[in-house]
Amino acid sequence: VQLAESGGGLVQPGGSLRLSCAASGFTGRWYDMSWFRQAPGKGREWVASITSTSGRTNYADAVKGRFTISRDNAKNTVYLQMDSLEPEDTAVYYCTRAGYWGQGTQVTVAS
């Protein structure tokens, strides 16, 4: 079982990034998936979730209207489109599925 995040990097305030999380090794395809993040010196916080079949989405208030979670079930991949990024979005971003976690990808928002 593996979750592999990618797409992080350094971006200026107001910029955009798209994170990907590819899942492999799961016995079944239909799982809800979520993104969390952990900023330096802070605990891990939930960012967004998407359900397995209906694709219903939910967002933390801090990112609502700026981030969009989506999924491609055929590719076992979930995405996080992040727009209008702010320095406060700087964190390691993790995807999670069925209790498993990826290794995280660093997002840094700075001018």
C-alpha cells in the first residue's frame, strides 16, 4: 500500500500549485480521500476531503474558495488545486486514504 504525493514547491503569494496523490496497492477502489497539512511548529490540520463515489467535497474554512479537491478513480489519484496561495498555506501537505498516509510534499509560499 502506498500513497505518493507530488507537486509541491516554492510559489509566490497569489500563485497556484496542483498537488497529486497517487494510490497503489489498495484492495478496492472506492475510498474517501483527504488532504491534511502541517505547518512548522503546528499540529496536523485537515484541509479537504472527497467521497469515493459521489465525489462530494468538504473544505476547511481556511481554504474554502481557494482550494479544490478532485479525484480520478481510474488513475487512483486525488488532486488538490491550490489557488490564491498565502504565506499561511506554507506546510507539508499529506494525503490520506483508509488510514494510510503519504510521505508528504512541501509547499512554501514566499516572495
